[in-house]
Amino acid sequence: MIWTHAICRKCYEKHEPGRAPVRVPPEAGAAPETCCFCGSDSEGGIYYRAHPDLARFCPEVAAEARGKLA
Ligand SMILES: [Zn+2]
Ligand SMILES: [Zn+2]
């Protein structure tokens, strides 16, 4: 299953070199978030579709993994 994850600018550039991220502007509801890929603070509003294995800091992936174990 592929999810859309919050991502910081640094990680986005790692995944998509040379491509500008599509960013939801703060006035459209973007708020600072935690990057699902490195666990550091993101300015928010940048999202990236990726396999959950790549999003090691994603709280949703962690919840899903716990669900599988339970
Ligand atoms: Zn995520
Ligand atoms: Zn990051």
C-alpha cells in the first residue's frame, strides 16, 4: 500500500532531485509537521507518495505495524 506522507524539503530533494515540491500554502491549511522520512520537523504542506518501508518515521506506518502484530 502506498501512502502520501509528510516530507521535509531536504528529504524531498533526496527523492526527487531537481524537482520543486508541490506545497500546500499555509493559508490553505498547511501546518508544521514531522517528516515521515527523517523524523525532523518539516515546514509542512509538502507531501510525497512512497512505500511505507521508506517512511520509517511515519506515525501511521508505526500504527499499522503495531496493528499487524496485535
Ligand atoms: Zn507518513
Ligand atoms: Zn525529512
